[in-house]
Amino acid sequence: VSLEWHGRICTGEATGEAGDLIELRTAAIAAVAALEQVVNDQLAVKVVGVKQVRAFDSELMVVSLHRSGGSPQRLVGAVPGGRDARASAAIAVLNGLNRTVGNYLSVR
């Protein structure tokens, strides 16, 4: 997963076995790794689960995250499903960590 921040490309990588569900989780883990490159720090975030669900006649990609540390948090990110399920999983991670990373970057 590659993210751009202030003209800098930050890349997160993860490896996993082939298979639709495993690939979604691997993409989500890579998105967390890319965000850690953006903030130059460990976010202490683990991907709990990734699931594509159907709700209100739409496909959604939902990611559950756990942030450990001083005040542990359970976070959820969801986005409308797109043509590329792996990209949707990565974007759902960004959605779930939007405020956390935004707050972190605003005080740096």
C-alpha cells in the first residue's frame, strides 16, 4: 500500500497466503504499515478483522482495529465496496484511523 503525504510516498508491505479473505487482511495490515511510515512511529494498531458485508442494498468493506497503549481503543472503519476489494480494505483502515492519525499529525 502506498500513501502520499506532503509529496513523500510512504509504502507499507505485508505478506500473506493467497485467498480472498487472507488478501483483504494482508492489504489492511499493509495500510497500517504505510500509515506508520507517514507518522514515522509505531501506531500500536492491530487488525482484528476485515469483512465485506452487504447492508442497505450496498456492499461495504468493514475493518475492525485495536489500538493498544495507555488508553486502548477499538476502532472501526467502513467504506462502500469498490471493484478492488483489497484497495477497499486499505481505505477502510484509513477511515478507521482517520481521527487518530489526524490528531497525531496535528500535534507534531
